[in-house]
Amino acid sequence: MARASDSDSSESGTSPALQKTESPVEGNDSLTDPQAFTGAPADLERAYTSGLDASGLEAGEDELSRYESSAQASRQLSRRLTGGDDLLAEANDTDEPLPVMGGGRDYPPPLGDRDIYSVAYDGPSDPIHPHNWKLSKKILICYVVGMLALSASVGSAIFAEATPEVMEIFGIGSTTATLGTSLYVFGFASGPIIWGPLSELYGRQVVLIPSCFGFICFSFAVATAKDIQTIMLCRFFAGFIGASPLVVAPAALADLFGAATRGQAMALFAMVLFGGPMLAPIFGGFIVKNPGLGWRWCSYISAFIGIVAFISLIFLYTETHHPLILVKKAETLRRRTGNWGIHAPHEEFSLSLKEIAEKNITRPLRMLFTEPILFLITLYNSFIYGLLYLFLTAVPLIFQGKYHWVSGVAELPYLSMLIGIFFGGLLCIFFERRYGKIMAEKGKPVPEERLPPMMIGGFVFAIGIFWMGWSGDFPDKVHWMVPTVGIAFIGFGLITIFLPCMNYIIDCYLFFAASALAGNTFMRSMFGGVFPLFARQMFVNMKIKWAGTLLGCVAVAMIPVPFLFYKYGVQLRTKSKYAFVLD
């Protein structure tokens, strides 16, 4: 059960009861009462900024440190992350008598205002706040989370090149063999639902360590498997357990960087996240082709990358989750002052497994299916992500099936897609300068201003699909460079759609970024797992040009999405339970 705070005791020294909280309404004094506040982030913003200058964020201030420098606002954030208000209401809604103190003692008198004992950050320039850490330390942490994401993404795509050999050795069909990739990506869908909320409760590192270790173990299990059942099961669990970097790594970057610089860090991270599936087929093609290695080494290579990431995580990573840093600060003060009342807001409740499952682990799915912003932007994002894994089948069908290139060489056009991703990432970084200027002018983050690169990317992505499909189906008349250039356009579109989506989600659901990204990862990984299952049948039976036409038409139909969010995003955020609003 939840352990309530001391300040929630009753007014009487002999019969305390947990105080009920009231939902705030416009103009009510409860907006400024930390004991009574249970509203959405927009209401929290109004509560905290009442009486502040309307110009927005002050110089040197960011959207997180504004809250975390206030004990009252920081406490309410932690209550929302832990579901504390619901737990207090449930604890109070009972006919059971309070437990006795023991030893025949009366209940102690109430302790008064708990906030005076609650630690907070010492303003926006507090050196222990991750936004103010040295650049070298931030780079080191970015390297660690980048390696973790690379190991997971390489593991997702490299096994696709083992499919023909696995079919031959174990006597299975192409669709069954493709499950080796699809089940791994289905693991990506289910794992983050757990890892994201847990990282909000217990920090990033405590979630990343078991996830990375489990990924290594199951990757070795795939490499040493003796039957197809073991391969499939271990591939799923490698994805399920190893999926935490997909949601925790972006959340860690949000911990480290404010809105003005976060986009640039996210751009580099997205390049790594997409670079893995681009490089993995090339490595896998040459590994499988080598008679001294074979398909098992696809999993061995994934495991070895995971080991490097795991060692880096253990020795180089520093916890970035802001509430957990305050917990460490409170512990230091308790030890050195002997004052047991000093605490961090995140320590107010201890949760049982049942409460974690009910209040936190279900949050990503609740957000996904009840938040229009998250659901609609994720739907577009999922289609793009599904095509990324569909192209693991489509590209070899063009260059190996039509141009008759050998395995390994037939995967080299992925380098063209990687080049497109690189230039698309540069465009996103260029637009970050524009975003910084707009944020400085308005004095607040504006999530919708993350979307212009996505508007460009939607057109380029559709062009690339038509280009690749129609040029790649006529090898006798069209030089191989032509579809290769089309693939670069696809890569450019992939990153310029995916990256603004991720930044937009983080900006909209800042305090619940890990949960929002977990919901996003759930849906897009479901698409990523399903698309490869019909890719070969689609491109073979429909022919490459018509399959490309179908996908290109869907891409064209989705071009208006960022324009609609740019126009109506503010209205949607103001109606949201979880969205961050400074407008």
C-alpha cells in the first residue's frame, strides 16, 4: 500500500485521517494550495505562474527548472508521476480504522507544513541540475545512451539477412523465417510499456542496466540455439527486454537539455537510431556470405555491441532523472544534518507492485488511446517506421532480385539511405536555430514550431517511394544509380518525419515524456513488426512498381498531418490531461 506523507495527517493528535484533495477550478484558491492541487499540467502552470511576469521564461531559465526550483510545484509533479493524488483518495475512501501507533501510545501531533522540509533545485543555475552539467559530461552520457540505442537497433535489422540461411537449415517458409525480425520488433512494442513508466519512478539507470544485460543474454541464446522455436522465443525476449533505450534514451536527453538545445541532441540520437537498421543489413549480408561465420554471427555481433554498451553504462553513465537527483540531495542532507524530516518530493510515496501496475505501467496505453495529439502523430510515425523495416525486404528484392547482385553487395544501397538520413538530420538541426529564435521571441517553448521539417519530409518521402518503385522495376532500361538515388530521398524523408514527431511528443508531454514515448513506441513497433511479414508477397505479387505506387499514395495521403497539427495543435494541447501548455 502507499505510505502517505506526514503532512497528510489529521488536525487531531488522536484521530488523524488523510486529507482529501479537491479538484481545482478557475479562480479557486486551491490553485495556489499545494495540498489541494490535483489538476493537469496547464493548471499547474497557471498556479505556479500566477503573479509572475507574463513575458514567459526568464533569462537562463528553462521549462523544467521553473517547476523544480519550487518545492510546491515540484511536489505536485512528483504526485502526478506516481499517481499520488489517486492513492491518497483511495487511502481515505475506507471504513477501516487507522492502525494504532503501538506500545499504548497516542497518535503524535501533526507536523505542520511538509514543504519547508522538501528539497528543490536552487534556481535555474543550480549546478546539480542536469541542464547545468559540463558539456563533456553531457557528451559522455549521450555516447552511452547512443550505444544502447545502437545495440538495440542493430539487433532488430541484422537478423533479416540470416533469413535465407535459416529457411534452408530449419526447413521453414519465408514468412515463418521473417518472424525472426518481426517478433523482435514486437518485443520493441511491448517492452517500453513497462520500461518507460518505471524510468519515471525509479530513474533511467536502474531501468537501463537490467534491460541491456537481458538483451545480451538473449542475443547469445539466439546465436547458440539448436531449434527454430528457441530462436523465435529468444528473438522476442531480446527485443522485449532490450527495448528500454528506445524510450529511456530520449527521456534522458530531455533530462540533460532544455527546449532550446534538445532538438540538436535528439537529431544526433535519431541518426544513430536509424543508422543501426541501415548499417545492420550490410554487416549481416557479408557475415552470412562468409562461410567461416554464418547466420549465428549476426546475433553474436549484436551481443558484442551490447556488451560495449553495458560496460559504458556501468562506468560512464550518471543518473539524469531530475526527481532522483533530488532524492540523493535529500539523503545527503539527512545524513549530515540529522534532520529526518528533510525529504525529496519523489520520496513521498512508496508504491506496491499492484499500484505500480495500475497507476503507472498502464499510463502509456491510456495516453496513447485517450490523447488525440499522441494517437494521431503516432499513427503517422508508425507508418513511416513500418516502412523502414519493410525496406529491409524491398531493397534486396530490387538489387539482388532484379540487378542480380550478390548478398552483401545487394545491401550496399542502404548507404544511400544513410546519406539521406544524414542530410535530413542536418536540415532538422538547421531548423533548430529557427526554433530557438522563435522561442526567444515568444519567451516560451512552442511545440508546433518543431513541425516545419516534417512538412518538407512528407513530400520528399513520397517522392522517394515513387522514384525507387518505378525505377527499380526496370533493370534492363534503368541504371542502378537511379533507384539508389531514390532510396536517399526515402532516408531524407524518414528522419525529417520521425525526428520532429519525437521532439513534438517530448515538448507536448514534457513531464510524462517517457510514458508518451512508450505509447508511441508501442504502436510504431507493432507496425514495424507487421510490415515485414507481407513485404515479400507484396513486392513479388504486385510487382515492385505497383507496390511502390500503393505505398507512395498512402504517404501522399499523410502529407497534410503536420500542417493540421501546426494549425490546431495548441487547441488540442489545452484540452489534454497530460500535455504541457505555456500558451
